[in-house]
Amino acid sequence: MKIIFSEHQFDYTTYTFPYCVYCLKEAQNEIAAIYEKGFLPYTGNLNINRDLFYLARSVRVNLAQFKDSSENRRVDRIVQELSIDVYPVQKSNFDFDASDFIEFCYKFAESRFSGGTMGQERIRYIFQGNVSSHIFMFQTLDKVYGYVFAAIHGNMLHYWYAFFDVSYLRTHSLGKWMMWRMIKWAKENRLDYVYLGTCYKTGALYKVRDHSGVEFFDGIGWNDDIDLLKYWCKNDETFQAKNIDRLKSADPEFSKIFWQLINQFPQSKK
């Protein structure tokens, strides 16, 4: 793997000179290690013909610490009446061009993704890349309820993009149930981690509040302090407006992880 730094906007008033960090995959067997370092697959530019990853505040479930919560069980009881089965299909055995699949995903994307960010070409781009490995089908004998694009490599699964019948969103919390069911499937199949994507602002906290064993990448490593993650998410907009990095912040809840690390290593007097 190659680590790449792409210069971002600078601010001399705070002496802040940031770089966005990317990782270029060189071999297929590196993927699990790339996720472990905090990277997620980048699909924002369809002209890139290599597997590129970006560093971000992401969340994962440590399956050794995961167990069903009361909320998980409550939602599962509601969905049980639908008798949905889960079928993982290797990408090589899946008919991407089936008209009903394309129509299903595109209909969901139009209603749930803003600004046309998930059109048919991007869906195809994700499917054809080397990171996605499986399509999980949620269905009964006569009805499809949803699909999930997943990446399974080594000891991990990335719950990447979910598409589902939105008519069951409020009545059955279908999206919430599908995420939980994938986490449970990964644990049943003896994987170690399920990656759930980025976690910024309060709107992303649904990934955190219903699952035990959640960790987030804090810039140093994987952190299981969920109260800290919630604090960061709830204050993201305020922090963003200041245009400084966390180490420079006067708020100890933003900067403490860095000072704890720095103070572990006393400065040599030589």
C-alpha cells in the first residue's frame, strides 16, 4: 500500500496546514490491513481506475464485544412477521444487470441520497471495483426487501451501501434491522470486525447507539470511548467553523487524546 497526502486549505492565522490522507491499494490481500489503519474506500470520482481509500473518523463493531441489545431484539420481533431470509451472494455469481435489481437500487437512491450522488453509474462503479465482494439479499420467496453491498476480506466485513424498500422504513425500522442482521451474520461467521463507514455530526449516531462493541478511529487508533465520540459528533459544526485541528483546540474533550499520547513520551534532555 502507498500512503498519499493531498494538500487541503491552509490557515496562517491558526498555523494550520492540513493534508487529506489517502491510501492506494497495491495488492488485494492488503484490504483488511487498510481498513485496520482507519481508511475507507473512495468512490467519489468514477474516473479513478484504482482502488483508492481515504482516512476518516469511521466506526466499526468489535464483534468480540458485541451482543444483542434490547433495541436490537425489539426491532427483530417487529420484522419477524415479514419472514425475511438473508442470502449472501458472491459478486461473481450476481447478475448486476438484472433490470429489477437496478430499478430497486436506483429508486431507493433517488429517495434517500441527496443531489444525485448515487446514480446508476456510481452503483456500477462500486460493484465492479475490487473492494466489494458480496451482495447480501434480504428477501422472501415472492418479495425483495433489500440489498447490501458488502466487502468481506480476511477477518472483516464492511457494511457499505444498503438499499431497501422504504415503505417499511417507519413501520418496521427495516434499515436499522438490516444493519443489525449483517453484524449478527458476521459474528455467526466468526469475523472480528464490521465496519460501518464514517461518523460525523449527530445524524450519524444511529450507527453507534444501538450496537455494543462500537469503536471509532480517532486519528491515533481505535477508541471505544463512545461518550467522547458522541461529544465530537454533537460539536462537529462548531469545531469545523474554527478551522483548527484538534490538537490546537482549547476544549480538552477535543485535544486530550493527543496530549495523553504526547505525555507518554518524556522529552530527552540530551
